[in-house]
Amino acid sequence: MRPLKIAAIVRKEGMLEFRRKNAFYGILLFCLVLVFLNYKAFNVLRGLEWDVMLWMTVLFCGINAIAKSFIQDGAESRLYYYTLFDPKEVVIGKLIYNFIFLSGLFILVYWGFRFFFDAGIRRDGLFFAGAGLGLLGLSIIFTFIAAVSGRAEGNQGVMMSVMSLPLTLPVLLLLIKITAVAMALITDTSVDGDVWMLLGIDLLLAGLLLLLFDFLWKD
Amino acid sequence: MPDHSFKCIMWSSIALLMFPYTASAEVSDLDFLRSTGKIYSVIAGVVIVLLGIGVYLWRIDNKLTKLEKQIKDEHETN
Amino acid sequence: MLLSWWKILGILILLYVVIGGLSVPLNPGITDLNPGQLYAGQQKEVTITAYNTHFKTAQPTRIWLKSAEGKFLEAQNVQILTENKLTCHWDIAKNMEGQQYTVIGYNNIDGSFLVPDGIVILKNDSAEEANTAEAQFTDVNTADFVKPSGLRFPYRSILNETIRNTFFHVALWMAMFVLYLLGLYHAIQYLRTGKNEHDWWSVAYNKSGILYGILGLITGSLWARFTWGGWWTNDVKLNMAALSMFLYFGYLLLRNSFNDAEARARISASFSIFAFVALIPLVFIIPRLTDSLHPGNGGNPALGGEDLDHTLRLFFYPSILALILLGCWMAQLKFRMQKLAIKAGIYT
């Protein structure tokens, strides 16, 4: 594993993203429309509903954004990657890129939700620590499932959602609980344990991703 | 196509009209299943399990028959 | 014939479980006490409705109130209405106010049967002139009670006869889990060795597991409807089951979207391992959530430690074994079919 190569992949993904401006702006628009839809559907959104809807919106934006990270790679570009890079470098690079992109989307959705609704976050540190760990977990799941569904024939978008959404439940449940504690919606003294557990899940998922990606990659 | 949609509308309206009756029929069914310590709901469960395994085996059987036919056809053509 | 002894064993055990599990009677129990609240210093008739009892054919049935200290107050004037219904009277003294009493009944055919904390004694404001005498609590030696002969399943108040679902529903989940584990083992072996046989075994076991999962959801839903009144309850096990069903359906969907058998085997094996391991943390997370968000949200009443008594075990474990054997049999059929198809050069 060579850090420079990983950086090269992250850079290349970013370049690709900006070259295909349509797809990039499409995702941004999708997020904004979802936020606006939430605003018009609820009119007033606060407390636990605010929290849950925020993460639901991030989840759906994330699926759409990350689905294309492998799906748009054809057989030729796979071959190109294969000759130049180690599979572990490819997956770490893509994971880092997806994490950064998902975090960007989260910040966008978050500000959208702050713009339209009153949030009431009491413990910023806990909120963003939980959010960061949760986003990392989500991006690992999405990266793996995108790699899986990228190899399938037929409707890859649907495959992506069907396979990844049930898997996100452990991360999502912890995420909602931690952020709800940070918003003082529920009082729980064991929230540190939840943060550690989320970190543990992230590590477990990352280990699985690294271990199993080789099998998805080789032909 | 219009014929098809007509049928759809007809059947769904019939279903909607029937709904109150089916709902009341359900209540009496439930009472039957609850009688004598709910033993009939247990029997319904056992029947579902055995039926489910049976249907699964039936489907495997059908697929095997199809496969055998395919293999036989191939032998004849060769 | 010699090699398939386990298939015959599976059928025989299943037969034993179905026949035995449905024919062993339930212990007698009390389904209803009317009224369940009595007032101190009052004499009141209580109607007791029981299940599986023989009040008419048995020697006189005796009924007691048992206090927390283990003292007994016998009911007077016991009148048998039917085999399952009787009325009786208690003289409720002043000093019994504010306490809960277990109702115990006994006769020589049914043995003893009881409702823990069945009757509450409330304070009586109006009847000042009522009897002020101390209640005549006595000692009763419960060891002298004759136990009814033969095997009997325990009686649980809401569950009644559906306690038998332990063999037909709960065992289904255990068997499903074992089949999924076998599927997982073969998926790992496939990735390690690359032998096609492991892939075929893996799908075959997973499909048997999915069948059991579907049957488990249907029977569980039925059970919930007639005991707790809803088709779906927010139970931990139920939601885990639903989630695993979603994932295994996704697995089947994934397998159907490949034209290349090798890629299909490799990628679906990776997905099934990832999905299985990724859901393991849920086992630890959900209790944490239920503790903080839903206090007092209990588990499954049929499997709570002491509840699984030894008569149930007599059928529960064999039932799991029978279902596992049948599941392996179905998986073997699938596997052999796949082998035949490959031999004939047919892509399935």
C-alpha cells in the first residue's frame, strides 16, 4: 500500500467528478430539493423528527452520490486501475473520496436544515463527533455495496439501495441516538459507550471492506 | 389497453365495496381461531410450516422434471 | 439407503414433534377471576373461570388465597357450575387491606393451579360496620398435593395453547440461523478455495434458510395476532428477522443479475459475508437502545430462561434438530440439481 498512489486515486476521483459537472450538480440539486421537500412537508420540524429526517435525507443523498463511484467505471477503466494500482489502494482511495464527498453533502443538508428549521443542538462536539463516525460507517457500507452492484447487470441503482439500506441500520440507529443525546432530546449517561461502539463498527466494516474487496475486484 | 384499465377499475371498485363485509367476516374467523385456548391458531401455524416445506419441495420437483426433459432432448439431438 | 439415514431420522423426529407437541395436554390454569378486586371487611362472591380443569368429576375442589408470607385463607361455599367454572366466597378481614394474594386451587384430578397476585384487596371507606375479626389464615402443606400423572405443558395466562408454537415457530428461527451459518461457512470456503461446489452449497443452504425465515415470519405474525392482538409488534427479535429477510432477498436479487457464473459466485459470496458480519453489532446495539428509548420492552415470552421448562425442552430441541435435518435435505436436493444442470451445460 502506497500513500502516494492512494492520494492519486482520491485526486483522480475528484477530477472525474468535476469533469462530469452534470452529475455533480445533479446530486447537489437533489439534496437541496430533498431539504426543501422536508421543509414544505413538515413546515415545523424540531426535536427527534428534525434529527431523524436529517439523517434520512443524508442517507438518500449519499446512496445516490456514491452509487456511481463504481457503476460508472466500465471494464476498461477497471483494467486501467488494475494494472496501475493494488486493489487495497483503489478501495482506500475511493473510500476516502466518498467520505469527503458524503461529508460535504452532510454539511449542505445540515445547513439546509438549520436554514429552514430551528435545530437546538446543545453539545456541538458530541454531535459532530457522532456525525463524523456515522458518516464514515455509511461511506464504508456504500463503497462496498457500490462495488458489488457495479459488477451486477441490470438495474444497478435499485440493487444499490436494496442491498445497502438494510445494512445501514446499525450505524443509523447509533447515529440517531448519539445526535439525539447531543440535542438533549434524551438523557443517557452511556453515550460515550455508544460513540466507542460506533467507532468499533466502523473499524469492523473497514476491515471487512479491505478483506473482501480483493474478491470483488479481480477478474 | 382501455379494456384492461376498465377491468382494473371494475375489480378494485368491487373490492372496495366488499371491504366492510370482508372486515366483519374476519372478526368471526378470529373468534374461531381464539376458541379453546387458541389451539386452532397453533394448528394453522403447523399447517403453514408443513405446507411451506411441501410447496418448496414441489417446486424443486418441477424444476428437476424440466431439467430432465432438457437433458433428454439434448441426448436425442446429439 | 444407508447414507440417507439422517433424512429418515429428520422425518421421524418431525412426526414425533408434531404428534407429541399437539397431543400433550396443558396444565390446568385460571383464565379469569371476577371480580379481581375485593374490598376489606366485605364478603363477596368470586367467579373463577379455569382452563383444562375437571371441577365436576374431581373430588371437591378447594380454593385458597395465599399471602406473601405463605399463609393460606380457604374460600367458603365453593359452588361448582361447570367443569371449568365455580364460585366461592371469602371473608375479607380489615387487616388484609392493601395486599395482593395469589389464588390457588386444588383437586385430586387436576393437581394445583394458581394465579400469582390474582386478587387485590382495596380499602373500603363506606362499610364501617363490617367484620373486624382477624382473618383465619392457616398453614397448608402443599407437598401433600397429588401431582397429576403424565406429561403436561406449563400453562401461561396469555399464551394458553399457543405455548406449543415454541416447537413450530421458535424452532424455525433456530434452524434458520444454523442453515445461514452453514451457508456462510461455504461462502467463506468458496472465497478461500474457489471450488464451485462451495458456491452451490452456499446458495442451497441460504435458500433453505430463506424458506424457514418466510415461514417463521408468517407463523410469528399469526401467533402475535391471536395472543397480543397485532400482526406486527415492535419486538427486537421480530425486527432483526425482518432485516435479515431483506438482506437475503437482496442476495437472491444479486445472484439473479449476473450472466457469468464465476463472477456471480465470487461477488454474492463476498456480499453474504459482508452482510452477515455487518449485522452482528445490531445484537449489541438494540438492547442499548431499548434500555434508553423504550423502558421495560421485554423479549419473547416463550424463551425467557426459566420459562422454557423441561417438558417443553423435550419437544423444542428435537424440533430444531428435525428442521435442520429437513433443511439440509432440501439444500442437498438443490445442490444435486445444480450439479446436474452444470453437467448438462445449462446455466441456472
